[in-house]
Amino acid sequence: MSIGSTIKSIQDIMRKDVGVDGDAQRIGQLVWMLFLKILDDREQEWELLNEDYRSPLPQRLRWRTWAADPEGITGDELKEFIDNDLFPSLRELAPRQNKPLGYVVRDVFQDAYNYMKSGQLLRQVVNKIQAGVDFNKAQERHAFGDMYEQLLRDLQAAGNAGEFYTPRPVTEFMVRMVDPKLHETVMDPACGTGGFLTCTIEHKRKNYVRTAEDEQVLQASILGVEKKPLPHLLATTNMVLHGIEVPSQVRHDNTLSRPLTSWGPGERVDCVVANPPFGGMEEDGIENNFPSAFRTRETADLFLVLIMQVLKSGGRAAVVLPDGFLFGEGIKSRIKEKLLTECNLHTVVRLPNGVFNPYTGIKTNLLFFTKGTPTREVWFYEHQYPAGTKSYSKTKPMRVEEFAVEAAWWGSETDGYAARVENAFAWKVGVDDLKARNWNLDCKNPHVGEQISHDPDELLCQYEKLQGQVSELRNQLRTMLAEALERGQ
């Protein structure tokens, strides 16, 4: 049976269980079990290579002890073991000799849950995983990597959980254009399921890793933070799948919960690739970690300020941001002024509708910038649908090959992108013009005349844009009223 069929049959078993409600819970349930199976397979490999290897898990909690025997414990006994021994013990795991793998396992299980109520169905799922997946076979590991991507896409369709998944073609293109070198540290401060980090690992291995020492440098150069439990579990598992032996650099935390000034020079990174959550509001008080000029509860805006802070001078970033950031006023204008005066925002790739369907229809943009030198001009590139496509969908998703035209046009930062030329989809705007527009980056393609569209998707997008402007004005009014009331007290 293929790995894809195995996963499907596992999800079919879970559907029979009264405790598991919806795709997000099914995937959460499946992933903590896969995590323990992957860990056990990797430990078998490490034990063969190093006779001194000792697992951070007590023997009774290891997959091989309680899960591997298809005739092993089942029913109420299995459920009681998982609920009353496995989970409580892993949540309080005392790492052996300060080995970080123990901390990783403990963090993964802090917010993982066993949703299943039936011990018999649990045993069926465990047996399917045991029989259907062997991570020590390179071919199966690769096949499971592809399957895991599919799981994450399924999660995207499971309502709100989709915010944690950025389409693979977008992550690959962004990482390729930033081009992190072997020794460069790469951070995603809102890493979701780890898509940008896994793309970075693959990019470095393909282009820069030549020796075992290089691999160790790579392992230490990947940094991620995710505040929500399910995507953190998915990201940690994703790291192990991609050969990161101890993914302790993927922390379960909220990057915004620290004062901005506390990010000292020792924590600065060479590259940031990120799709910070947008449209959300941070909890009360988080904005007080930022200077008063940039205080907002809009998550994406705070993340952009944070990214500028954590980059080293000369550091490079690629960030996904919604259209609302480009045209937004008030605090957004002040953030854009900071961005264009402290960094070289050399490129904005404007993506068409539907890239993030079905999670959101909001139009998005890819901002590429380098910290340390002010912007002189911004190049805009309008990404085009493939011929014959009017929008992306589940059956017609975006493909990485579509970015070949941008990659061919891109040029090099070393000569200030001298090779770039304007065309029907590419144009540049000087920083003085942007300053005169109050830093409005919503620059229209000058090569396209004003056209009245009757396309429903475009009309809906225009409506969403207007709604965004109304929402932005409402937030500004609310802030102004609050400040006026405080002064009046």
C-alpha cells in the first residue's frame, strides 16, 4: 500500500471515532503519532551509527515498546496508557544530560491531544502507521515528504488552519531570490508549518552543502518560531522529516511578546523569509512592546517592524504582505517610511487573485528588501496567470514554473539590478515619488490603460480593497478617539 493510501485509510478510521471532530483535529491526532514513529525510526538509525546513543524517552514510552507490536495493548488499556501515562510523562520529560532532543519532545506534547475515544480504533491507526511507514528507507522518506505537503494542503482547506500554509511555489521562489548561503542564519518569526524553513534547507543542500561539516553548519542555521500548538507540532515534524536531527531551533512562542529593543546584536540574522499572519489582531498589550510610532494590533504590521529589527545590516528579507499594507495610511505609512529609509526595498512582486484560495481571496504581494541602505527606487513586477487561466483553484493551483519569467528578469543586487528592464509587467518608481504619495506603495502598472472590468473575481477583489480601506480608517478613528479620551482624563 502506498503512503498516500495509508494516510487516507487512517483518516477513514478516525472518522469512525466519536472524539475526533473535523479535519484539523484528525490531522493533529495523526501528526503526534507520526512524530513518535518518525522519532523511533530515526533513533534506530542513530543507535546503529553510535553505540553510545541514549534515547531521551523512558523505554515504556518509546513507539517500539507500546505501538510496534500489532498484537500489543489495545482497547481501554491502550487508551488509558496514552491518556494517563504517555501524554503526562512526555509533557514533563526531563531531558537526559541536557540533550536538546528531550526538550523538543516535551515542547511538542505540551499542547498535543489524544482526541480519540476508542482504544480499538486507536490500535487500528497505530498498526496502519507501523505497517505503512518506514522512515529509514530513503525512497519512503521522500514519498512521505510529498505526502506531508499534501497533508498541509489539506489543512489549508480545513478552515482557519489554512493560515499556516503558504503555497510551495511562493516559498520556493522567495527563498531562491533571497539565496541564503551556507553560513547565513535564516529565520521565519511566524513559521507556521515550516514551509519557508524546509525550502531553505533544500536550497542550501542543493547549492552549498558538500561535506558532513557543511551539513552541521546548515543544521544550526535554521531558526523558526510559531505560537500556535498545531502548526508548531507540524513544523517540528517537518524539520525531522527534512533531516534536521534535533529541531530545537523551532520554538513554541510568540515572537511579538518581547520588547522590540530586547532583540540585541547577538540575535540578529542574515535572512528572513516569512508570511506573517495578516488580518488578525494581537492580544491586548502586545503593541506596547513596540515604539509608540508603530503601535498597532494588526499582526502583519508588527511583524514587519520586528523583521527590520532582527536583520543584520546587509541582511536580506522576503515577506508576504496584503494589498492593505501597500495603500494603508497612518501607522502603516510610518512603517513604510521606516522601511524605505532604513532598507532598500528593491522589489515588490504583485500576485494575482486566488494564490491563497480557499483560505483567503485577499490580493498579496512579495516584498524583497535589504537592510542598511535607503531605497532609491522600487521595482514592481505584476505576476501573470498562466495562459488560459483566470484564477487559481484546488484543481488548478499555482505552479513554481510560473516564476521563471521573474527569475530570468531579476538580475543581481551586486550591481544594483542594472540588468532589469521595464516591460508590460515591470516598472519602477523613484523614492521621491513614493514620499510625495505619503509612502503609498499601491502603484498601478503604467503600461496598462484604465479598463472597466466585469469579471466577478476582480469586482470582489475591488470590493475587498474598499472594505480594507474603510476598516483602516475605522481603526485610525478609534485610535484618535482613544488618545483624545486619554488626554481629556
